[in-house]
Amino acid sequence: MKPGVRVPEREPRAITDGQWSDAKLMWDFHLLRHEPRPCDAAIGLGSHDLGVATRAAELYGEGLFPVVVFSGGNSPTTVARFPRGEAVHYREHAVGLGVPDDAILVEPRAGNTGQNITFSREVLAAAGFSPKTVLLICKPYAERRSYATTRKLWPEVDVLCASERLEFDDYLKSIGDDKLVVDMIVGDLQRVIEYPKLGFAVAQHVPRNVRAAYERLIAAGFVSRLARV
């Protein structure tokens, strides 16, 4: 290093390095890394993350689908951010990014991923769409669970997943709450593990090291997004 050159200090994390490593391992597992291709319709799954609508607008601009359903009402983590409902705010954001209003359908009732899929399917049918291929657009760490849910509830369609192309650290910065993101990553893995037993999703293999990371984070208190199962 040259004399007098100051090395920038890394911004302190709200989580320990070990917790970051465990969460990154789980983040990588949740990402399915599907290559987007043209589909008959897209569904933007409601959440606290407006990046879902941003990614939907990008993929619409690439000509990958003719219509997108934005699905979602509100949850305790979104009602302050999206007071008019997740789907409505997503639509407004996508229109602001150039998606034509007539290419957007709004499903404003869903309160969970199963309802996102079921209600969006009904909205598409009512609008005259019977898709054989569907592109799910969601938070990065929700890809695996969203895919498993759709395969269970709508097995006749060919499903792809897409999300914002962000590295883990960049996603943490974009949300601005490390603890919340890790809580949600843990909660999504719990659902991947437990929901197939309840008939909500298809079963998927969870590698031993991913499960061990999940158990360590639960023991460390990252539990606010765990479901009662």
C-alpha cells in the first residue's frame, strides 16, 4: 500500500460476520437463477420490496410477457409503506417506469403467497388469459418458495422465477434493515421446509449446510418472520 493512502473502512453491519455468512448461504439457496424467457403472463408478488415492480417493468420492456398481474393487499410490514395496498403501489411504480396501464392487472386482496397465485389465476382468467407459461417476479429470497407454491397450486403451468439482480450486500443496503432481511430469509426457508407437509407447496431438498445455517440463525433470535406451523 502506498504511503499516505487511506483504506476506506467497511461500513459496520447490524449483524455479525458469522450471521452474514449464514444468511448469504441461505440467500444463494433461495435464488433459483432461472434464465428469463418469453411467457404468456407474469405475476408480481406483493411484499415490502418495490424492486419487484421495478424488475417487472424491466422484463416487460424486454418483451417477455404481454400482461402482468400485481398481487397483494397489505401485511404488518407493508401497511405503512404501501397504504393503498401492495398491488396498487406496484402498478403505480410500473406505470411510472413505462409499462402501459392496459398491460397491468391488479389483484388487491392476497395476504400470502398461496393467495397471490390463486387470486392472480382468477384475475387472469376473468381477463381472458389462460397462460401455459408464467413468470413469477418476487423478492430474490422468495424465489424458491414462490416456485414451490405455484407448482403445488397450479401444476399445469410452466413456471419461471425472476427477481432483481442484486448481490446480497446490495440488497441489504437497498432495504436498509439487516435484521428484517435476515428474519425474512429465515422465515422463507422455514416455509420451504414446513409447507410441503401442510399441502401448501411441493417438497424440495434442503442441503445440510443450509439447514445448519438456518438453525444457527433461529438460535440467534432471527425469528420475527417465522410462521406458526
